[in-house]
Amino acid sequence: MTDRRLRLNAFLVPIGHHEAAWRLPESDPNANLDIQHYISLARTAERGRFDSVFLADSPVLFANPERRPSGKLEPTIILTAIATATERIGLIGTASTTYNEPYNLARRFASLDFVSGGRAGWNIVTTAGDDAARNFGLDGVPAHKSRYARAAEFVEVSTKLWDSWEDDAIVADKEAAIHADSAKVHTFDHEGEFFSVAGPLNVPRSPQGYPLLVQAGSSENGKDFAALYAEAIFTAQPTFEEGKAFYDDVKDRVGKVGRDPRQVLILPGIVPVIGDTEKEARELDAELARLISPEYARHQLAERFGLRPEQLPLDEPLPENLPSEDEIEGAKSRYTLIVQLARRENLTVRQLIERLGGGRGHRTFAGTAEQVADTIEHWFHSGAADGFNIMPAVLPSGLEKFVDGVVPILQERGLFRAEYTESTLRGHYGLPRPENQFTVGRAFARLATQR
């Protein structure tokens, strides 16, 4: 059962979440390939007693390399290096269920859980976009519903693999020459629509049982999937009203499938631009907006809408005849969020580009540390969030300002921990270690025999 305490995750991208952050004088344009940079960021977050750090990923070159740093190291490699350089902070990485196989992925995350002493988390994504599909020999992205059906079976197989060794399977009896009790190492011969996997995994059950399961989709299919499997949810909610509606909706779905809503934590993203004064914060925000390349951003926006760039005049609103969400097979929830933002605030394409440049639809906020803390406290106490996915516009300075400015205020208000009390990621999030399904099955079988 969770205790009602604020959770903070640091969403790390190399230079910051604002797409123009790399152009600031302070930024290292090669930080995306520097493992010491990632380690330094994680240590800063750990100094702030964050629950976890998070690395997103996609199996495609996500941005035009001419316009911004685009190369990405593989997340579990980075997180393994971070694990050896930190002590307590959780380590969450993205991996796609559309372009991986359960066995290899389950092995990678179980290994990370061992290396880190129980701090691993998996952000489950289904991956949109034809570019990624073509990297794996497909003509186009699989249908949205099909991707989620594959994801559900993927998680089912992964948990079987993680559970395929019972917790007490290793006996290490030198005298008897028995290292493991083979009766507690299980094959399971899964045969499904998408996968055929025999098991067992070649890694014993890891310190957490299995990694914390995180999910980031906010479409209808995504919310249904989260209700069944997710233990933490990263979401983009630009207004309090939308955040509250999402929170209530997902918690209701979780209850309806028989799970405890308190054991599914919702962490909206927030992109803080922090200054010693509000004026200073707004000046940095304006400078970042000025550094955006509008033509490049317009091209990206046009691709999302299935349009040509010239169909999006910079100083006019979005066209009225955009595709509906039902016609989109990519990232449905993000598509809807962007369209609703533009319509609600009557933004021109140029203004929309400036809004998306900072947080891609997440809540952006320019202000003082106290103002950021006020926003976090309001969402938390009003039932719109269990915590936040902190996405500094500029790194490393934005994370340092949050840790040194915002965190002490949250601690003074009794919202956030002053010291770590747990050693695992599940412990930080107040979530239980999952029971082993084979051990439970064995217990039920024994009980039935006794009857």
C-alpha cells in the first residue's frame, strides 16, 4: 500500500527539454554522448533525494541531426553506468514492446535490477511512427490497437520470465553439490498471438522481484493498458483541469479491474524554467523561444498532422480540417493534446511551436522556486497528481535550480523526504514487491491437495 507522499522523477535528456537549449552558451552540444554528463545529472537528482531518474528512447533518429543533437545512447547501458556511480536513486528506462522481444528485454532489465541492487524500472511504450517501423523491415507502423494487444502479451510473458525462478530457488549447497532447486526453476511454454516463449529466463529472480512497471500512453487504449499493468504513469497534462480529469479517470479504471488505485501512481510532466525572480525566469523563457528554428519546428508539426509544411502558415491558426484522433495510428494522445491546446488558446502555428518547444505538450512554467513549489503542492493536494515528472528546460542548470531551490521548500512543507528511507525503487514509490506467480501457484496446488 502506498503512503501519501510526493514522488519526484527527473526526466533526463542530454541538454534540457527545450529544443533550443543546446544553443545557449552554457550548453555542451556533445553532452548526449558523454556518460559522465548523465552520471553527474543522476548524482544531482540523488542529492535532491529524487525517487528516480528516467531516460526516454525511440528506435529511430528522432530529430533532424542538422538542427539539434540527435544521437542517443541506449538507456539500459547508461543506467547501468549510473547504477555503479549512485547508491539510492531509481533507474527507469524506456523500451518498446513493438520492436523488442520479451526474452532479451526481460534479461536486460533483470540484469539492471541486480547491478543496481533493486533500482530498475521499465517504461513500457508501444512506439508510433513509420520511421521506426521501417528500421525493422515493416512498411508502416502497426495499428494502434494491435500495438497495445502485443504490449499486453509482452508484459505477460516478461513477468513469467522474471518469475521463472522462485525467490528461494538458489540453495548453493556445496556439500550436496546442488546449486539450485530445479523444481523451483520453471518453464512455462507460452503460446500466444504474438509470442512463443518456453522459459525459464537465464537470470534468477531479481531484488525487486521484477522492475517497476511504468507506462506513458494517455490514449483510451493507453489508459486501459495502464489500468491493468502500470505501477506508475508518466503523462502530459498542460492544465490543472485536464490533469485532474485524467487522474480521476485512470484511478477509476484501475479500481474497475480490481487493482488498488493507491498502488498506481500518476506523475504528470512539468517543465520548470526557474529564476531568482519571476522576471529573470521569464527572460530565460523568452530567450529560449527566440532560439527556436521555426521552419524546422513547422516541418515536425506538419509531419505529425500528415500535412505539408506550406499548409501550416506560421502566423495563422491550425487548419480546421485536421484528421480526427480515430484517423491517427501514431501517438494519439499527444496529437489530441496539441490540437486542443492550439484550439483552446487560439494559437497561431508560430505560437504553438513556441509552446511545444519547451515541453512538447507538458505543463510549462516560468517562475521562482516558490511559485514552482506552489504549483506542485496545489496539484498534489487537489488530487491531480501523486508526484511529478520533472523536465528541466535546460540541463544541468535547471535540475540544479530545482534541487537547490524547489526541493528545500517542498521539504519544509512536509511534502517530500529529507532523507532516503528505502533502498529499492519500489520502496521509494511505496509499492510492494510482487509475489511470484509460480510460488503462489505451488501454494494453491498444495492447499488443494490437502483438501
